[in-house]
Amino acid sequence: MEDTKEEMTIRQDEIFGPLLPILTYDKLEEALTYIKERPRPLALYYFGPSKAEQNYILETTHAGGVTINNTLVHVAQDDMPFGGVGDSGIGGYHGHEGFLTFSHGKSVHVRGPINSSKFIYPPHGRLMHRLIYKFILR
């Protein structure tokens, strides 16, 4: 779609359909300014042969995923994380990152038979406290 207006829904919401607004620019920095002034996108696509521009875009933007010289294929890479940042979501699924996103590790601490932490329990002012204050908390 050409000639879309900023207040149109297609320019306000994330796009999950067959329509795509086309915005033109004269300089790369104009496009990057447009991207940076809005919520972080789920996906960012760049088309161009310049490695310098590709790296510049990767270093100066934030998006859930980036595909260079193609579209959508990053979703199909099942060993790469896919997901959003900010308004487009949190976390990623697919591969190892997906396992971590949808899992919750349980923290378990078991005190052993020798309790060395008892030396730092109150009452304060004992030798161990004085050593801690002198050598660790200075």
C-alpha cells in the first residue's frame, strides 16, 4: 500500500496479514529514525548488498529478529530464537532459547552439615564481624 497516512490503523498496529505499507526515504538514516521513534518491531527486514549498512542497522536498531535480503525466513529457523522485544513481546521460542523461555528452573539451596554462615549471625561485633568489616566491607 502506497500513500498511507500515519493515523491509519495499518501504520499503528503490528502487521500480521497480506497488506504492507510502503514508505519511501532518500537516506538510510531517515528510515532508521522512523524505526527508532516507534515501538520495537517483532521483525526488521533490510535489503541491500552493503555489509557496512547491514552492520550499522544491526548495531543501531532493536527488533525481535532481523532478516537481511529476505523476509519471514527467520521464523522458520528452528534453532534460532524467535520472539519480540518490548511491545511486540518478551522472550523467544525455538531452539535452546525456547526451552529456557517456557521452562522455569527451580533454585534449591541445601545447607550442609557444617554451617559456616553461623559466624556472621548476630550478635554483631564478634571477631568475624570485625574481620568482614575490615577486609570486605571497607
